[in-house]
Amino acid sequence: MSKNVRALAAKCIFNVVDKGRSLSEELPAAQALAAEKDSALLQEICYGVIRYLPELEFDVRHLVDKPLKGKQRVAHFLLLVGIYQLKYMRIPDHAALNETVSAAKPLKQFHLKGMINGVLRNFLRQSEPSQTELPEPIQYNHPGWFINKIKAAYPEKWQSILSANQEKPPMWLRVNTQHHSVENYSKLLSDAGIDHSIKQMLSSTILLSSPVDVSKLPGFEQGHVSVQDGAAQQAGWLLESQANDKVLDCCAAPGGKTCHVLELAPSVEMTAIDIEDKRLARVQENLTRLGLDATLISADATTNSWWDGELFDRILLDAPCSATGVIRRHPDIKWLRKSDDIDSLAKIQQEILQNIWQMLKPGGTLLYATCSVLPDENKAQIETFLANTPEAKLVPITDNSNDIGWQILPDEEGMDGFYYAKLIKNN
């Protein structure tokens, strides 16, 4: 395929939406084929189309006589690419239109150039329907099943959650306090001309005013700082690891939380497990950059065949989940995740929780975490576990004594959606 950005974007989106592949894997593959100067544009188009997919599908449906299928299917996604540019990007209309039409050739859809040109021109001429007149999945750009679940769980906040999911994510930094205090690193950022603010959570962390390339962050390659959302950073502080603790990070990839625990308590004996070797390689990359050490084990957390029988003082269980709290970072979650997945994930979460609990010392702490906003995976999970586990005691995290754990919703204090529950095993 040529380096035509719109062609690469259409193919990438086709692979995500129709083939069910991950955007985080498909986009880098597409960017490798693009000119370096076009990498950011390609990312903006791919993320944008997937973020606004129902709305763009609606637009195309009313402009095309019959749906494009079979070998012509990729041209459907090229139309989505064209309309996204015309609606949401600052590219001049004529440039967006001409570049999109010319992308038909490398996609082997040259015979559809006239149709693509006509559809995009007709779109420019038509008036937009009122958003409030549209069905909710189109109005809010989320699947109907998810909207219904969010409405049921958060009747007062569902619209703000959906709205937050449509935003571009901010960039948070986790300062490695083995090298700098947050205040000192803040000064380095100011000296480098990087606008930011210090946020006070469980401890202080840094939020950039706008994302920058990591190569511009002072001391990044030397391990002085990492990129990690403010919500994910709470895990290291909540676990409260002490010197020489034996710690397990379960389902650890890509290793941000593993590394944070080691930064806060360098003398802990850290074991990190994950089910995939490829994912563990990411953990090792992070450890190496930060100059940290951990024992990495490729293992299924629902089994204990990998365990040597020695109990842990602290366990961080970052459970496999729907990832519905990080949709703004991974908009393809909306289309890759299905309603049926939630029950399956909840079953696996409970299996892991029950299995890992036996590895915790009496008096030890287990921190349960997900990047989900669905109560089935969060509050309901912990209530079920507490009902079945008499020796488990819930430690309050929030000021509200009625809260079962701590549910962070998307864009609260600028953070991703996340859930934490802290459990202690009674002696």
C-alpha cells in the first residue's frame, strides 16, 4: 500500500471494526507504513473515526444508496475517514476531499472514486440533524448496551461519563522520587518550557497542560519520570508497601504499578505475574529503564501451579476487566467489548481473587483494582467476596463509610475511570 494517510487510516479502522483487532496494535503497524511527518495525522484520524463511529455511520447511511460490502467494504471506511475530517478537523474542505478521493486507488477502489467524491460533496451541502433528535447510541457515540448499564449504575452522572469518554485523554506524569521530589521535577519541566500543574491526590503528581513526546521530558530515558494516569498512580500509594515486604503484582503488565511500588519501597521483594510472555516483556522494558528489579513469571492467575508456597505481605490484583474506565484512551473498547463479556470477566475476576487470597499472609493487605466503571466488576465483586470470605476485612478508602471501595469516574480530577478496594486478612 502507498503512504497515502487516508488509505492507511481506512484500512486500519476496517481491521479494528470489522476484524475485531486492537487499535493499539493496528495503528503502530499503519504508522510504520506512513511517512514520519504523517504519523500524528494518521493517529488523529483513526482515533477520531473510532471515537465518533455511530455518528459517522449514520451520516454515511443517509448518503449511500446501498451499503458497501465484500471487497468494497474498505471504501465504506474511507467515507468515514472523509466525513470525520470534514466534521472535526481543521483541514480545509477541498484538501480533505481531494486526499480522501485519491486514497481510493491504493485501496484498489479506483472504480469508486466518483461515488466517494459525490458522497463527500453531498455531505458538505446537507444540513446537520439536531443531536437531540437522534437515537442515544448515535447521539452519545456509545453502544446501546453500555449506555443502559451506565444509566442504571449512575442515574445522575451517566451523561457526564459518556461525555468524558469522548474527550482526548490528558497526560499525567509519575515522578520517580528516588531521583527527584515532585517539586524539583516540576521546576525541571518549567525550565524545559513544559506547562503543567501539581495535583494533590493521595500524594502529589503532575498533570501536563497538553501532551508532549516523552523524548522532551527531562530525564525520561534515565528513569526519572514515567507516563501514568493519575488514577493508576493511586495503586502504589494505597498498597503502602513497607521495607522488605514480599509483594505480588498479579496481572502486572505493562508494569507501571509494579515499578511505582518499587520506586516507593525499593527494598521490597517483588514478584510480578502475567499470562502472556509478550506482555511481560513490556514489564521488563519498564523495569530496565527505571533501573529496578523484580521476578517475572508467566502464569495464569486462576491457578497456583507457579507459586512456591511462600505467603506475600502485600498483593496488588490489577484484575482483567472491561477497561470501560479508559475508553477515552482506547475508544475501540466501545466496539470490541460486548455485553456478554462482562459476566465472563466477572467470573474470572472472582476466580483470581479467591485463588490469590490464599497466598496472602494473615495480617497482609490485598488491593483489588480495575480500570472499569461497571459495578459488576467492582463493588459487586467485593461484596460477593466479603460475603464468602469471613477472614477478609474491607479497609475504607474514601470519607464515606458506606462506600464499598473507591470508584473513580472518568474525568474526576482529570483522571481515568478506576476502582480500588483494600482488603486485610484477619489473623
